[in-house]
Amino acid sequence: MKVKDLSVIIGVIFIVVMLVIPLPPTFLSFLIMINMALALLTLLGAMNMRTALDFSIFPSLLLVLTLFRLALNVSTTRAILSGGDAGAVVETFGSFVVGGNILVGLVVFLILVIINFIVITKGSERVAEVAARFTLDAMPGKQMAIDADLNAGLISEQEARKRRSDISREADFYGSMDGASKFVKGDAIAGIITVFINLIFGIIIGMLQMDMAFGEAVNRFSTLTVGDGLVTQIPALLMSTATGIIVTRSASEGNLGTDITEQLFAYPKMMYVASTAIILMGILTPIPNYVTLPIGVLLLFGGYMILKGQKQEDEAGPIETEEEVASEELRKPENVVSLLNIDPIEFEFGYGLIPLADANQGGDLLDRVVMIRRQLAIELGLVIPVVRIRDNIQLEPNEYRIKIKGHEVGKGEILLEHYLAISPGVDDPSITGIDTIEPSFGIPAKWITEDMKTDAEIAGYTVVDPPSVVSTHLTETLKQHAHELLGRQETKQLIDHLKESYPIVVDEVTPEPLSVGDIQKVLAKLLKERVSIRNLPIIFETLADYCKLTTDPDVLTEYVRQALAKQITNQYKQDDETLKVLTLSGKIEKLIADHIQKTEHGNYLALDPEVTQSILESMQQQIEQVQITNNTPIILCSPAIRMYVRDLTERFFPQVPILSYNELDANIEVQSVGVVNID
């Protein structure tokens, strides 16, 4: 063990030993002076701290020093009653300090006890109790502020942990101080009782066992009793004062001495008023002028010097604060650009949904957002930017909305203390609630109360709690707009990460013949159709094979999709290892193939609007037929026209996957459940 740890342990053991083993009077004198020194050091430490956490050990230190002082009380009482001698320090305080007048000594002792017990200890106890309650009440708001800053990217995870730890320590500190103030109160009561015991039993023992006369016994033991009381109460008063300073101290940039002098003398002209009042008291009352005049002149001179110093500072120019400097920086033209920053992802909610994000009220939205980012990193291979979560008073209390790069892409309304019952297709009349639409997939649903939850589940409804509704909506929205979150900067980060393991294939693809922008377009096209880009090695191997033949992102995307055939097949196949699809008739495939226009800037589909309308209507009918059977509609076509079919259906059926024959695993069984045809 370290020397510091060992010394504290030995000290505590010694305190316990003092309670049972008599100590010589000379040694007691050393211990009494050590007690005073420790109390003075504690008071000075409390005066020089800036925040409560700077002296977080104080509650435990107060307990140890109080126990030490009580052990000294026991030892001095034993010495007084057993031999009539408690050491030179006690003797000195009992005779010299009080001028040999025992009555004066008792009065002084009683005054010290009253000041300590009624004034300082009582006030400190009340302040500690209120501070502990207010600190605990403020914890949820402080935790939310930290989580919001973390999600907004303003602080790091390490800084967030440190701030959370400080908040927890602060709450523990004030809670401990609430209890520690009781130690001081109990110590004061114990001091009063000890004085009466020493005085009464000392006189009795002096007369019966030491053969003293009554007057001699009273004089001897009253002197020792007063001395013992004073050497006990002075350190106790210092500790009580330190306790009061700590619990009444607010966070500050300076220590107590600096703050008092700066704030007490902040208005030097008022010192002129105080000086005039003191001088007039000496003139108009019998108070001697030699008492009031020096004080008045000192205040007058002090006010003059402070005003003179302030004028010199004003002439030298104002000292800009950090806020003023920051404000001035923002006014500079070159720094206005910082105001144009837009958060990639924002989640805003009305004040009624604050419990969703407040961990102290059972909210776990922040944890869910972290899990969503991890989930999407696994599913899509894309690192989703930090989601900025904040309340917005402009929204309805139960409303929320999702923004991507400043634009609203989703919104919904949540009823806390309710459950969302998603309809199974056929509503049960016995299940009543508030009709609504499930925000993620647009399915009819109802907000029901908790007592109806079990009945709704029995009736076939899918029952979801509000946090799950929000997290599901956020997940689906991010999947739908993932391609918008992948820019060149994010693509460069993915390339750099891949290069650490596959440097050769990366060097073969970029910067020549494909730029970062070309690769970004290919990856964005994959994400737009919800194809994961996590398997970057295969994607880059494919790009390396074909980038020398073409740099057209559309064509390269088709080659990459074919290379990811197993991944795409596993993404859409059913549990029975089959893939149920809608196919295009030969007539439609030929029609599309014949109307592909090739230009210098790329190829595009140029169909007659009436033909396009007919194809889309036929697709709509087939898709509805498939959805009735609770299957996911998938359209299968030839590789040559897949991307053109996707362009044709993207606006009308964005959620319907368009696959080509070359994107299917050879081992998968394909079942056609419908054919898209036109007359």
C-alpha cells in the first residue's frame, strides 16, 4: 500500500485506540494542537475552492475529524476526572485565555456553543438539505443537455462521460453534505454534555477521592472544564464554518477571497455613502471621533482608489470577454460561412415527447438512436452521421419530424401512455381507440390504452409501444434516404478504410480511371435501391474489372449488382428458399428495349406516354394482387433493360425491387406469381 493510504488507516485506528486507552497529558496537548491545525487547514481549503467538487472529500473528512475531536473529548475527560490534569494546552485555555475568571470562561464557552449550534450549524444543515434536493431535481435536465450535445457532435464521448460523472458526483456530494451537517450538530450537543459531566463529576471526584475542599475542587475542575470546552469548541466552530462555506458556495472562477473583494467593492461610490454615515455617527452621537473618523476616512480613501483604477482601465480600453470576442468573430465576413452549416440528420419533437429522450423518466430514445446507427452500419455498410435530437416549441406537443440536410422527410404524432395497434387487415369492433396511420409503412392503426393491449394482441393486432414506433420510423426513413447521406467526403472515408486491407484493388480503381465522385455515384445508386455496400471488396473488385471498359456509373452499377447476386437473392428470398416474382411479358421487354435512346451524355428510355401509362396500370394491378397474399412484390426482367425499368417505376413504385435474371443466385427457386402485360 502507498504511504498516504497507510497513514490514513493508521490514523483512524489510532482514533479508536484513543477511546479506550488513557493518554499522558503531554501527548494530549500535541493532539489538541494537531486538531486545531487540521480544522484551520480545512477552513482555508473551503475558502479557496472554486466548485464543490474541488473539495469532494469534505463529508468523509468531516466525519473523521469529528470522530477525532470526540476521541480527544473522551481522552481529556478521562485525564481530568482521573488525575485532575489534561495537559498544558487545556490548562492554558482554562486560565490564561479567560483571565482566570471561571464565570467569564463558562459564558464564553456557552456563547461559542450557541453560535456554533444555533447559527452556523442550523443554517448549514438547511442549506445542505435544499442544495441536495435542487441538485437531484436538476439532474434530468443536465443529462439531457449532455446527451443532446453528444448527439449533435459538440462534445466527444469521453467528454460526455466526464460531464455525466461530474453531475453524478455533484449529486452524491450534496446528498452526503446533507447527512454530514448532522455530524456537526451532534458534535455541538456532545460538547455541551461533556462540559457538564466534567464539571459536576470532577467536583464530586475531587472532594471524595482527592480530599479537596469544595472551593478548591470547584476552582480546579471548573478551570479544566472550561479549558477543555474551549479547545474543543474552537476547532468545532472552524469546521462548522467550513461546512457553511462549502454548502453556500456557488460555482465561480475565483476563490472566496477574490469573489468577496470584487463583488463587495463593485460599487465604489457606495463606499462614499458608507463613509459619510460613519463620520456623521461620530459627530451626532457620543461615539468618540477617534473611533469613527479613521474608519470613515479609510472607506473614503478606498472608494477613491477603486474609482481611480476603474477610470484608468476605461482609458486603456475595454477588455473583451469571451462572448464579445466570439460575437465579433461571427461579424467578420470570412466567418459567416460557419453559420451555413446544416446538420445531416435532425430529429425534432414537441415538448410533450420530452420523456422519450429523458433517461430519468424512463426514456431510451438516445440509446435507440445509437443502436439504429449500428444496425444501419451492418445492414447498409454506411456510417450514418450523428443524429441531432432537440425539442422544438413550434411543433405540436406530441408531434415529431425527421429532417435530412435541413429538409423534412418524415413526421408523425405519438401519444405517450398509449400503444399503437396496427390493423391485421380486418378490424375488430371491440378494439376501440384513436384512428391513425402507422408512420413507417402507412398502415391503418389505432392508439389504444394499456388495458386494451392484451385484447388487441389476441385479436391479431400488432401492438407497438411509442418509442418503438419512433425508432422504426427513423430507421425506415434513414434507409430510404441513405443515398442522400453518402457524399464524396463519406465515400473517401470508406475508400481509405478499405485501402488499409485491400490497397492493390483500391489503387487499381481510383484515382484513375474512376474518381471519388464516380465511385460515390455507384454506391449511392446501390443504396437508393437498398442494396448494402458493406461488401466493399467485391464492389471494388467488380469496378476494377469493368472500369477500363466504361466509366458510366449506371452501367457499372449493373455490373456490381450482378457481382452481388447472392447478397441480393438472400435479401429478398422467402423462408422456403423460393423467390416469388412478377415478370414482364416479352412484348413489354421488347418495347422497352426498342425505345432506349443512346446519346453522348448517356442513355434514356423514350416511351410513348400512353404506353407508359398502360404498363404502369398493369404493374399496379399485379402488385396489388401480390400484396393481398402478404408477399413482397418483386419485378424480374432481363439485365439489358433492368435500369430502365427501374427509372420507369421509381416515382410510382419506389418500394418495389426491380431485379434482373443475372442478379439471382443459381440455386434459388424462382416462382412467377404474375405477368405484367399490355394489350
